Amino acid sequence: MTMRRPRLLTVIAGALVVFIYLPLAVVVVFAFNSGANLSWPPHGVSVRWFSLIFGEEAFRSGLTTSTWAAIATAVVAGVIGTAAAFVMARRPTRVTRWLESGSRLPVMLPPLFIGISLVAAMKTFAIDPSMWTIVAGHVIVTTPFVILIVVSRLRNYDVALEQAARDLGATPRVVLRRITFPLIAPSVLGAMVIAFAISFDEVLITNFTSGTRVTLPLFVLSRLRRTIDPSINAVATILLLVPWFAVALAFVLQRRRSTRQTVDARVEELARAA
Amino acid sequence: MSLSRRLAAFLISPLGLFLGLAVLVPVSMLFAFSFFHLHLLEPVPGFTVDNYHAVVTSSLYRKYAVNTFLIAAPTAILSVVAGYALAYFLAFRAKRSRRFLLIATVIALMGSYLALIYSWRTLSGEHGIFNSLLQAMHLTDEPLGVLLFSRVAVVTAEVNFFLPFTTLVLFSSLSSIPPGLEAAARDLGASRSMTLRRILLPLSGTALFGATLFVFFLSAGDYITPVFLGGIGSSATFGTLIADQLSTTLNYPLGAAIAFVMLALFLVVVVGLRLGMRAGGLLPRHTG
């Protein structure tokens, strides 16, 4: 008798997962659809939309711009965030706590607000839109994730490992290189991949900081303003798959110790970061 | 390993410098702009409260405010309620499927925002998949117009976008509750709904509060979904209005003033939600 309600919950949970994935699946399915019509059922399998879109100069330059912006964002946010995370985890003071919550504030604000603030600053100081203004906007929203992930890693491993190394005669520099860095490297890498993924798809801030430069999301946005065009499915699929691929790659790179547990730990870490 | 004071200062200064130059200065500039006036399409430094006056008194902007609320509030509530159901399932009910579903949710978190908007547009269009399915099943003769260019369409797409996020935040909160607690309450005779109201919801109150506000703010500030999925009336949100002032109309002072009015209204929502949740016993009464 008591089985009925849990089963209802199972149905609801299943429906919600379908709801989350349905639109994503539709994009991918129709990206490989040979017909030009976007109605059910699709006609046949083809990569014509991909070859069509890769033939376009505007798309290729958008892909290049987005990739470089995402790489730059991952590096800058990774360096700034990791350096700051060390201080926050190992030498917390009133100032570092203040900076920790201050860095999280932009994530709570609508990206629109960040975007127009940057517009105001660029207008005031006569800064022309460039790759750097795009990256600056992306670093604002990705650094908090890096800090969160690296700080939680630094706080959660056994500091006795470092003390033991010191007791055995290792200099602080050796401890850092041989103990601390290897322990936090997977988290730093994971955080940078998340920064890459967020940056690659960012459009709400980029719209204000890019000037005439067109990133991949901005390319999709300009196409959306026109008619529905099946080749957008192919671009949207790339927008989806590149970040996923990056995350998958990060998992594979860490496979040396990748038992089920580390994967689970990483997933929970991501969940907590969100 | 302890850090020397000098090394600590060196390591944290890039973050401080960056936050100062890329966040603090720009937001201050935006605030200053809201007191400027427009002369020959150029913002002129000065001090006038005309922009704020125009926003607060105009009935047009009141309509924008109401429409923004009618999109952001349902989006936030639906995202959190659905996210709670899914998170509860993940934390307490799922066994073999838990790992798989958790990974699926994290992957969906990285789902592209624009891909979703585009997909909902093709799904709900007049000749889109929903309508062609409905017609094929003879459930309707003519394409349903309400599926697209309506408030419903905007809210649906936004809930779709925020659901993985609310699910994971609430999961992380629920999974820290000992599973035995629920069983104990049930053993002591509490009904399911009572266990939910008296045990689970209060213990995840902070996460509920944070997730609701987060989704509400982001939905209210979204200026792309309402344009592509909303109709003439339902696309008129504060987000689209502000974006318009700063990218098309180029009335920076007015756009800045609207943005700060929106932030002030956010504070009202924060206080209202906190009071409401405290009255409902979902948030502790004493914490500040």
C-alpha cells in the first residue's frame, strides 16, 4: 500500500528529466535531419547542416573568437581564482572573507547588470570593445566558481600530509610542488573547464562588451532574429557539445585515479559549486 | 602550510584589483550615469533625479514591472518546486538510478541557453513539433497559438533552463539531512505532508530561499528569452527595457536609473520572501 506514493514521485522525477532533456534532444536530432522542415518526424540522417554552416565565414570566425575567449577566460579565472583560494583557505582574515563574498556577488546579479555596468565604464574611460572586454565580462562570472571549487578542495584534504612532508625535511617549495599542487590539480583543472564552458556559451554580458566582434552565441542570436533556419540546429548542437566535450575530456585526463568514487566526488563537487 | 603575510597579499591582490576595476568601478559608473541627463543623445555629467522620477511615476513602467513580476515569480516558484521534487527523489528515493540522474542533471546544467530558446521556438511554433503532433493525434484542428509568443512560453523555457540548477542546489541541501530523520518522524506518527512541512522544508529553508531569489533575479534580468518567446505584451520586461536603453535607444542615464529601480525592487522581494518564509516556519526567526 505504501508503495503508491513513492511510485508517483518516480513518475514525476522521470517526467522532469524528460522535460529537461527534450529540447536539447530536439536540437541535436534536427541538426542531423536531412529534411529542411522542422516538423515531426525527421526525414533521414545527414550532416548537410554542419557542412553548410562550416562553409560560412561568419560562423568560422565566431567559433574561433568564442574558443579563444573561453581559453583566455579559463586561464585568467584559473590563475586569479586559485591564487586567491590559497589565501582564503590558509590565511583567512576579515579582508579575505570580505573578498570571498564580494566575488560571489556578481553571480547573484543578473548578467544584464554586469553587462551594462561594463558599458558605462567603457563609455566613461573611452575603452573600445575588444577581446579583452569580452574576457573581462566572462572572468567576472567564472572566477567565483574557481574560488569555490579550489577553496573547498584546499579545506577538505588532510593537511597532515603537508606537515608530514615538512617533518621529513622537505622545504616549503618542495611541499608545494610535490604535495599541494598534485592534490589540488584535478580541482583546478575541473574549475577551469567549468570556466571554459560558461564562457563559451555566455551571451547576456558578451552582447554589451563585444562591439562588432561576433562570438558563436552572438552569431546564433543574430540568426534567431531572422527566420527559423535549420542550420541553427547545427550551430546550437556545437554550442552544446563543445562544453560537454571539454568536461568529458577533463574527466578522462584525471582517469589515472578515476574510480567510480572520484567521478562521484567530482559530480558532487560540481553540484555543490552550483 | 602557512602563508607569510606578504605572500598572502601578493596572491590575493589580483582578485582584489580585478573586482575593483571590473566590478566596483563599472557599477559606480552606472550609478553615476543614472543621475546624468541626455543632451544631443550624449549623457552629460550632472546631478538630476529626473530619470528616477520618470521611472517611478510613469504608468508605462509600472506595466513593465508587473509583467516582469508575472514572468519571474512563476519561473522562480515552478523551478524551485519542480527542483525540490527531483532533488528529493535523488536524495531519498533513487537507488540505482541516482548516480546516472545526478550526472544527467550536472550535464544539463551546462546546456546552452540559446540552444534552449531556439529549441522551444521550433517545438512550439505554428508548424512546430508540438502542433504537428497535436494535429496528427486529432487533438486540435488548428495550430495552438498560445504555445509561442506568450508568457507561458517564456516561463516554460526559463524553468527548463533553471531546473537543473535548482535541483542541484536543493539536492546538496537535502542530501545533508540524515535519512533516518524522515523515518523517525514517520515512526512517531507524523503524516507525509507533516514530515515535509515540519522536518524537510525547514531543514532546507536556506537553500529554498537562496534558489528562489537566484532564479527570480536572473529571470527578471533576462532580456533575450522574452524577446524571442514572448508576445507583444509579455516581452515588455525590465530586462528588455534596460537592454534596449543601452544598446538601441542609447539613453544610458534612463537605462541606468531603471536598472537601479529594479535592484531596489529586488530588495523588496528579498525582504518579502524572508518575512513570508519566516511566518511559514521555513526560515529561523532570529538569524539576520
